[in-house]
Amino acid sequence: MVTAVVALQSVVSPAPRSAWQAVFDQDAEAVPYQSPQWTDALCRSAHRRDGSRLYTFSDGTQMVLPLIAHPWVPASMYMAGSMPWGGGIGGMVSTSPVTVEHIRAVVNDLTSNAPYLRLSIRPNPRAGETWTAAMPAGTPRIDRLAHAIDLEGGFDAVWHNRFSSSTRKYVTRAEQAGVVVESDDQGKLVPTFYELFLEAARRWAEQQHEPLLLARLRGHQRDPKEKFATIAQTMQDACRIYVAYVEGQPAAACLILSYHNANAARVVLDRQRVGKSGAPDLMMKCAIEDACKAGCRYFHQGESGMSKGIADFKRRVGGEAYSYEEYYLERLPVTAVDHAVRTGVKKLINFKD
């Protein structure tokens, strides 16, 4: 039996919105980060350029690679990401399951035809094994770990079969203690969310031994308040913010993106206000239950990194771990130089990831 060779027939960049939306809608594994609306939100909030690429193959498959680039850098020098750091995950959305052969064709196009100094790709964690098999040996890469909840069977199945007994206990405790969870998809809770985001950033800086001024400068550059307001406005009802209140005070918040799969884009809290209230568990229970009601198949919980505490919490609410890799396609050894500089600075300030 001879296997047909899949050939790349055409590439269009940026991807036409109607074609991109059609491909996105057909991909059961697609996450909100891969939608044209998310690219629009990032470009508007961070002053970036849409560099997405629409691929058409000989087997009829169409794929879109979301790609965000800097608009003011010379074409041969720009850095691009799918998605950039802080922008979620990228990789391809497709009208048929993505194969090793498809990925290799896309990578060949990017290394031959796309003008960039460095291009990063952080694919859907659930496709990690396919990407690992497809990427050329020697490609710079970083090991990643993410979690996602299988929502098959609806919330009743998640509650009884995937939530741990301790999570159900914390949810009940929070409900009995009068913890209130509010949600909104109109952007009204952005100020409250951002207040908790700033408190979390202060705590992260303290834990990492990072000077507070440096942390604030980085945070303001990458995650200004206006960014979240623009995301809420652009994504509309696909973006919902949840806030858990303990004794009337905002204690925990999360920003959830949702289409046919859901993403927990940001989860932040004030540890002192949360205490032993169980507020984060009740908040996530509400978000996951809403995702089930909306018909989502998976609830992606995002990057877990090296934090055992974060990974444990995600497992308690039903998350399954996915090991995958982030890749760097580059014309010069930018990743090695960047890593050396960052490592040196971190050692200098005794920074802890």
C-alpha cells in the first residue's frame, strides 16, 4: 500500500478572516487563543501585527497558524510568536487532524519563506506528541507542562468522577461560609480583576526575589489594565471574568475564554483574603460548570510550570497533565544568547522561577 504524499499548495498571509474562522470552527481541538478574535485583541492591546498564515494542502486540508509580530521592526529582523509570551498557546488549527507531515511542511515554509529573526511556537499541549515527532532534530526547545480537564459527560461527571473529594469539601465549605461568586462577560469586572492581578504580581515578585519596581515595570509593559479591557471588549461573550468575594471583599478572580473549548487565561488571588475559605475552588467550580453548560469539550487550565502547588490544585479540580515543548525557529542563536543573559541577571538578583 502506497501512502499519498501531502503537498503544500498555497500560503496566504495574513490569513483571511472568513477562511480562518471557518477552519477554527471545524477544529474540535481548537482553543480560544487560536481564534482570529484573540489575535485581534492582542494586536489592538499590545500594538502588534497579524502575521497569521493560511495553508492549503493537496489532500484538501486547510490550516491556519496564528502568528503575532512586531510592526515597527524591519521585516528581516522581527521576532514573532505563535503565540508570544503571555499570549497563550498557538500552533495550527485545521480542518482535519494535524499530522507529522503537515507540521514538517509548515516548518519548512517558516524556515524558508517567513522573514524573522526568531519565531516561537507553543502548540496546543494535547498535540504535543505529534509536534515532538515532527520537529527537526536540533531545533531549540523548552519543556512545558500544562493541564486540561476532560468535560465529557457534563458537569455531573466532572463533579463526581474528576473533582477530588477534598475539592468537593472546599466547595461546600465556601458555599456554607457565604462566599459569593460573580461573573460578567461585559468587561465590568476588569477593574476588580486587575486589582487582584496587581496583588498577585506583588506576591510573585516577593517569592521570586525580584525587585518590586522591576516587576511593576514588566507587568505594566506586558499586562496593563487596558489590555484586559480590550480583550473583554474584543472577545465579547467569549470572555468571562469570575470574582469570588470573601466577607464582601474580592479574594480570587479568573479570566475565562470560551468557544468550543475553554481556557483559563488568568487566575489570580489575594492569599490573605482567601485564607481557608475555599473561594478559589468555588470560583473554578462555577467556571467549569458554565463551560460544561456551554458545550465545551475541554477546559484548558494553562501552563503549570515547575510549581507543585499549581499543578496539585489543577489536578484536584480534574486536570490531566500534558507534557509538551515550545519551539524556536531562528536565523541566529538568539535563544542561547537570551537564555545566558536572563540566567546571569537572575543569578545577580537571586531570582527564583
